[in-house]
Amino acid sequence: MKNFLFSFFLLFSAIVFSQTKVSGVVKDASGVSVAYANVIFKDSNEGTITNEEGRFYLESDVSYDTVVFSFIGFGSKEVALNKRATYEMEIILEEETGTLDEVVIYTGKISKKNNPALDILEKIWRNRRDNGVKKFDQYKYDKYEKLEFDLNTIDSALIKSSVFKGMEFIFEQTDTSKVTGNTYLPIFINEAYSKVYGDNIINEEKEVLEGNKNSGFDNNNTLIAFIKDLYNDYDVYDNYLKFFDKAFTSPLSRTGKDVYNYVLLDSAYRGNKWCYNIIYYPRRKNELTFKGDFWVNDSTWAITEINMQATKSANVNWVREIYIEQEFDVLNDSTFLIKKDYFLSDFSFRKKEGARGVYGKRTTLYDNFEFDKPKEKSFYSKQVDPYDYAVYNRSDDFWKERRMEELSKDEVGVYKMLDTLKTVPRFKTLYNVGSVLATGYYEAGNFDIGPVFSVFGFNEAEGLRIRLGGRTYFSQNDPWRVEAFGAYGFRDERFKYGVSAKWLLDRNSRLIIFGGNRKDVEQTGASLTNSTDVLGRSLASSSLITVGANDRLSRINLTTAGFEFEPSKNFITRLTGSYRTLESATDTFSIDYFDENGEIQSTISQPEITLGLNYTPNRKTSGYGVERTVINGGNFPTFYLGYTYGLKDMLGGDFEYSKVQALYTQPWNIGGFGRMYTTVEVGKIFDPVPLSLLSPIPGNQTLFSIYNSFSQLDFYEFVSDTYASFHMQHDFGGRIFSRVPLLRKLNLREVIGFRAVYGQISDENIALNASNIVYRAPEDIYYEYSVGIGNIFKIFRLDFNFRGNYLNEAENPDARKFGVTGVFGFEF
């Protein structure tokens, strides 16, 4: 993320003007806009369709003198073009009357009965697996990919803005998008060339990167990986296409006939193949759908061309436009293989037409297909160094030979322009401001100060708390890192601190040694699966506002040392030795216990050894230093298994015990019904231990919605030595609200949650208790549920939480039956 914002503001170069441009609106004779009308340059295959408001924009590098407008039920209209650019056209289409006996006019929702377009769609479904590389046992092809960021909606006000003072040279030339009609200026380009191998028998695929080049900035791997994750590969034949963590219904989906209207528009030769042209558009607004058209071959029922444009009303934040084009080529007269994939997205804080934003564009070209040449299975499992220096420093001759599409002279200029921009002081200032907002750290040479968002906190033990810290930072690929913080509480008048260090010893196995020490106030039991991260902080003990008395806090002095390594991709083995002392941080909270002599003790000293196994399949990371950036957070499952052994008498240890914990978190994309997260945790402590070493069920007394905690439980309300918990949260993505007329335009999203936990506490552990906490385990499964309204102002979710049981007023007079929590976040 550090380099993402840096590259986001990378500026800027120039683009050539196209030869023919037209834009405007299409209406009928009564002045009503005609959506999804065809707009085509005469005697060409270059065209588009109007959007939901009847508006269009079309451009070409070729000079044309006529543009043709048509739609089913209306007469075609040809308009002569007298100049290179013709904007704000108003086209009136007349309804056909003389041929009504021969033409079926479709308006609004198209009937599913006797619709030839749906008959063709059925044939596409039956043959979808007989096309493309999936038709062969093995495959190999070359892949060239170009990623580009463009600043769009350039006007004189922006050029004269004080923000760009000293950088006016970047606006020397601009161009206009063929999709949106907005003026834009390139700000970043990345090129990649790779070879892709696949085996459909063993269901394996491997991409070997052979060359990578970006616009003038080294070490931008995080940005590149982040963008590539945004533009995941997809197959238009799939039922759902995932973009920006949203599942769009494909126009070729088996459920498409319930989501789209389809119209058979035309049939013609495309190359030497007879094809049908079908247009499609959504039946309802606010759903994750597209509009556009596709051509399909009449013998193989393979798609030869398709374009998809996300509907303006789609419930996606920060993305104003999504436009996709794919072209396919015929092989051996029967199999169609993808030849070109173009993806454009328009990022903007506002969806209004005149709002400024940033285009993200990906062009992918495919060539040199080979089939049925098997490789050993070990070939696919062998890891390839993704950050080979040679790969990122290929010669110009390499790129001249392997580019499947030449860069324009102005795209080449982007590389030169950015070298100049890096020397502009004004740009450096913009970067520093943006970097703080994006990373939370302020750069001071090779040391980052922060995180700035955790400077202030409040709790019952410390009162107002001030925290300042920082970390070493030479680059995102630093082989070592040191972090430290200092904090002071004005109520307890105590200084707290923490320091940690880690060092990557071997890059291939990712062998890392680490260690540190922290002396602080902590809300122990804030999570079931404990972390020994020496600088880990609990939101529960440092929030500014809490519900009820947040006084069940402990003073901790924790020292850790250990190592970890990654024997296979995304499988991490960690061994940690730790030593901690604990005591109560407030007069109203006790962790007292009876020692083996029957005497009450108020402090505990405990060394531990923990072996942890962590597996995160499909996790994508950037960087090869001691710390890596996860670029697809929340989009992969997590498996954790840990064993902890407590040492008695060694280093003054008070207890000997064994503890086993396991965790499984899984995200689920449920087609058009949204996205779900589930987590299952289980654990058991096998020997008697006091309160501080048990597993309190994590309550939540903050006003924040914290996943994997129980919103209606107070801290230490339940304590266990054996537990099993389940958490579920499902976001419908606005599917329900989109059908409510008064709510539709707000783009709100529905979120539901369910949380349950079962626990036990042994008689031996109860006998050790001398604290002021009454031990109670949720042997009758405790549960709670919530309903939430998300996407409020696009950044906030409000949850209404309900306690399901343990509501007996005699036994639980302070039980919180209902509560409201919220969470901020930036989501697409």
C-alpha cells in the first residue's frame, strides 16, 4: 500500500487524437431516450450501444463520414459527419410502421416464450465446455498484458489548479476515451510478458513471468500485484464474473434469462464464419449486471466477440464504469480461442458524469497456442522466484520482439515523463500527504513515524492514553525491520513501551527469526486464538468510547523470541518461546488465584512454547522482504493449528499445562446472493490454570463491530477451558434493498450475522479461582444475531445486535439484550 498511493499519483504523459469521434443521445419521436440502441460507423464493424439514458460515445482511429443508428422497432438513421469530432448530437429515431407485419417489436421485458435468442443461449450452454483451452488435455500459450492508469475528465479548471502548480507540463496533450467520451491523461503503465502452461487432466495451471516493465519507477511490485488482483482473470462462460469482490451475473449464465432481456438482432459473416448477433440488457436496475451484445458462431456455438458494460445503477462503490471487450480466433476450423481481452474501469468518488476520476485499463493479448504436450506434475508445484532481477530489467530488444501490440508514441512518452515528474518538489509533497493517509505512517528518511491513527486511546486503567511509535523502512523488500512504540497513561501515570525486530535469513524458505519485549496494558481474552505478536494491541483496551465499565484490564510484560519458515507456498510453520508476567491493572478487577499451598497470589509468571501451523491457500502477496503485503485480503481461507506448552519452575514459571487451538475461516461467494464469511474455532486446555491463562469468550464493550467477538457479551462474562465457536456474516450486496423503490437509489446493502459458542470449565479450574470473576461457561450454547445496514455514505455499516439467550434477569441482571455497533471501511 505504501507504493500504491505513490504510483497512483505518478504523473503524466500524452496521447494521440483519434480520427473520428461522435457523442450524444438517441431519443424517440416523443422525446423518450432509447436505451441500448446500436451506433455504428457505416461500412465498418466499429460500434457501440447507448446506455440506460440513451447516451453514447464512439471513436475510431479511422476516418468515417457516416454514422448509423438503429434499434428494433425503429427505422435506421444515417447521419453524415462533416468534421472529425461531432459532440452532443441529438438523434431522433422514428418508429417503423410499414413493416410491422414482418417485425416483432420488443419493449421493456422480453418474453421468454418463442424467443430465438434464448434458443441460441441454450446451445451456448450445452457447448460451453467444448471451446477454448479446456477442450484439450494440456495447453501452453504466450500472454502479453498492459496495465494503465489514466487521470480522466481533464478540463481547464484542473489544469490551472494549484495542486498541479509546477507540473503543468503533464497536460501538454490529452485524449478521449472511446468508451466514456471523457478526456484522459495517462499516469502509469506496466507491461508483462509471460508463458502460461496448463493441464486439464490434473487441473493445474502455471504462469511463468519472463519480463516486466513499469513506467519509470522501480519496486512497484505492490501496486502491480494490487491492480492485477483487481482485474482477476475470468471466463465469460462462467455463471458469475467476479470483479472488485462483487459477483456479476454473466450474460452467458444459466440464470441469465431470469436477469437479462435477450434480443436476436442480426446474422452475418464474421470473417468466414456465419454468426448471430444478440443484444442483452438487464431486467431490473441496481443489480450486478451488464448490457451489451455478443456474436456467436452458428455451428460450434462459441462466442466470437462480446462486449459488456456494467449498468450505471449497479451497486458498486467508487467505480463509475466497467467496460469489457473480448475477441476470439478460430483454430482448426472448429475451436475458438481468446485472442484479446480489454477491461476498463473508471474509479471516481462520485458517479456523476462530470466528476473526475482515474481509469484503470488492462489489455491482454494471447498468441502461440500449443496443445497436448504434457509436463510432469512436479513442474506445476515447483516455485518460481517472482522477483528475479533480470525479469524486471529486460532490454528494449526483448520488448520489441515480444510485444503483441506496439505502444503508441505517447505511451512510450509515459516512461520518459515520469522520470521528470519525480524531480518536481510539488509532486513529492503530494506523495507525502497521500502516503500518510494510505499507510498511517509519516516518512522521515528511512524511519516511518506512526501509526498516526493510534495516537490517542482511553481505558479505565490509563485514562487518556497517548502512543507514539515508528518502524525502519528502507524499501518494501527490507530483509530486516525494527519497530518500537512508547505510550503514557495520564491516570495511572505510567510509561509503557514495546520493541520488536525481525530478520529474513533465507529468501527461498522464508526463514525468519524474531524477538521483542512489550510492557503495556492489555485486554486479555479479546480473542480466542491468542497471538504472541509482541506489538499486538487490542482495540478493546484502547478505544476512546466503550459500553459499560471497561476495567477488566491487565498489566503485561511480554518477551518473545522464535523463528518461522515457509516449507511450501502459503504454509507457515512458526515456533515461539515467550515469557510473560501478568497482574491486574485496576482496583476493581482481580486475577487472583490459589497456589498449591492454598495461598492467594495476585501475579503470574509464565513461560510458554508454542508451535503454530498456518495455511492460507490462494493468498497473494507482494514483495520478498521480511514483511510482505497481502493484496487479496479476505479472499482466501485460513487454517490454523497451534499447540502451546506451559513450563513450570523454569524461569519462575507458575504452571505446567498443554493447550490446543484450531481455527478455520472461509469466504464464500454465493453467486448473485452476495458474500459470506464463516469462522469456526475450537480449543482445549488440558491442565488446571488460573483466570489469566484460561480462554474467556471474547466480549465486545466497544461501539465498533468486531468480527469474531460477541457484541452483547461483557469482557469475562463467560470463561472456559474447552470451547467451540461459530461466526457467520453475510452481505447480500443490496439484493433486497434494490427491489424497494424508495431505497433503491441509496445503494444500501443488507448484512446479517449469527454468532454462537459452546464452552466448559472444569471443577479443578474453578477451585483455583480467587478472583472477583464468577466462572461461568456457556454449556447451554450462547448465541446472538444481528441485522445491519451497510454502505451508508459508502463508508459505514450500522449493526443492530440481539442477544439470543442467557436473559434471565435474576441470573443476569446486567445482560445487554440489544446493542448498536458500527464499522467504517472502504469497499467496492
